[in-house]
Amino acid sequence: MNRYLMTPGPVPVSTEVSRSQAKPLIGHRGGEFSSMFLSIEDKLARLLKSGGRTVLFPASGTGALEALAANFTGPDVKVLSVSCGVFGDRFREITALYGADIVNVDAALGEGVTPEMVAEAVERNPDCGVLFLTQNETSTGVLNPIDRIIAAIPKEKRPLILVDGVSSVGAMPCFPEEWGIDGLATASQKGLLTPPGLGLVWLSERGWKTVKERKCQSYYFDLERQRKVLDKDAPENPYTPPVSLYYALDEALDEILIDGWFDLRRRAARSLAAGIESLGFSLLVKDKNFRSPGVTAFSLPSGDIPAVSKALKAFGVEPAGGQADLKGKIIRMSHYHDVRWPEISLALGSLYAALGSNRAGCGDFMKEAFEAWEGE
């Protein structure tokens, strides 16, 4: 039986990306590796619309978040941590380990963070030197409007702005230089359509200046140490990199950097959401303006979500469940990869089959989904 992976990380990768990892290994201290490194950096610059350098760590997204925490926080730093789910909470939990003074600002599960909420929190806490934001909250399917949030904070009052882009970069616009982000963390296994194992960090000029002035609390995640080898004529990594994953990322970026990629992700999300609602499920994120182009979360008001999940897996469709307070209460389906109408049909048809005795309340879900696929 074929298995269809619909978890929000790892996500399915293309045949070309998979094959790229079978290339012969090369030394990571030579010109061939440096050329590939520069190719990846150029493609990331195009994706992020930035000329800044990007650090690549052998790590998960959590490692990239820890790199930001280790370089920018400590007992002498007050942090404003804004969260709307599990991964926003994780960012602050990592920071707590470094002794930072943390002020928490929380949105309810399934709700987004508004510019007004953050601007008011910054106004109330003028001594906060760092602001933590999450662009895409994977645990709930919430997309926060990072660009508008930052724009709502007067420039002269802005702390250093560090953003968790682990589940956003590659699947939706994220332009750190244009928006005013100082530190961005992301990873390979979600929107970048690459197997797990690479954590990425981008810094603004202000971010790099701050890193140089502070003592990092980690050897491995020391960004200043990384910058020294990035600035060589032949850039490299200070530690042994997973060369095969670099091959994969280089290939995957070519697949992402096509015209209309972000529109396709929004289209898939819109279509899947319409079909899911017509089937009788309830979307966790009620406000369409906060719905993620990468992952959709939903519940079944009058049904057994664990039973639906079990039935889906029996059909070969593997979604993700809820986390923390939402465990056993929601299903999450991702659409990070090249999901189009055939994949939408597969997901919705499988959900219909998995509903069992709850099918009676289903509307014309394929019609609703197709109309959403075709138009706004």
C-alpha cells in the first residue's frame, strides 16, 4: 500500500531531491563544496529577497531557534515573548534556559497575533531588548502577519526582532530585510522541501552587530564563529556539514523558486479548507486572514477525532494530531509540497471514507473544494 505523508514536517520531497542525495560525497573544505554553498546562499537570498548571509547548521529547527537564543539572550536581557501555540512556547522555553527575563504575551489557541497586541506590549515594556515572534504556528495552523506587526512598532522603539520561521520559509512570503526582522530561524524539513537535518539562521546588519558585541553562550551555535568562515573567499562550515542534505536543499530551492509558488500554496490551503468544512469538520482557525498556507488544523464537533485519524492511517494517509492541550482533539494536514487538485481530492476522499457513520452530514465537499480551487 502506498503511504501519503501529510504531516507538517517532515514533508514529502520530490524524486529529484531524493536522488540528489545519492551523489558522491565531496570534501567540505574544498572548492566544489564552496561553489555549492554559494549556490544555496544565492537561492536563499532570492527566496528571502535579501543580500544577507545565511548560516546553515547541522540541526533541526529547534537548533536554529537555540542559536538565536544563545547569541541574543542571557541573564542581562529582557525578552518579550509572543506566542499562540506550542512552538511559540518552545521559543521561550529555550530562552529561559539561558536565564533571560521573559515577559509573556499569549493569543488563544486558533487565534492569531495582531499588530495592536504586539505594539501595546512593546509600549508597556520599553526595557525589553528582544522581541520573539512566530510567523507560522504549526501546532494550530495560524499564520501571523509579521510584516504588519513589525510595521506597527515605531522604529525608534523597536527591540531586536527575532522570528521563528521554521514552518514558514519556503511556503509563504518571508522577507526579513524588507520587513525589519533582525534574526530569522528556519529549517529544511517543512517549507524548504528537504529532508530533516538543516537549521538555517539569517541576521540583519543590526543582528550581526549585536552578535559581535555579545558573548555567545554556546560553542556549537556561536554565530560569530560561523561568520568568520562565511566571509572567506571560499565559504564553508566550521564543523562537518551533512553534505548530502546540501545537495538536497540546492535542488529543492530550484523547485520553490518558480513563478506563482506562494499562490499555489494559498490555493491548496483554501481548497482543502472549503472541502473540510463541507465534510462537517470545524476549522481551528476561524478567521481566514490568519489561516496558514502550509498546514490546516480541524476538529469534528460530533465525532471521534482519534478514530478518524486511525482510519486515515489505515487508508495510507498519514496526518498529524494535536499537541499539548489539543492532543486527541484535532487533525493537522500539511500542504507544503507541490499539492494540487489530485492531492486535494485524495485528502478529501480519504477524510470522507474515514468519517464512517458521520458521513450523513457531509455536503457536496468536492464541489465546494473545486470552486475554492478555481477562484477566491
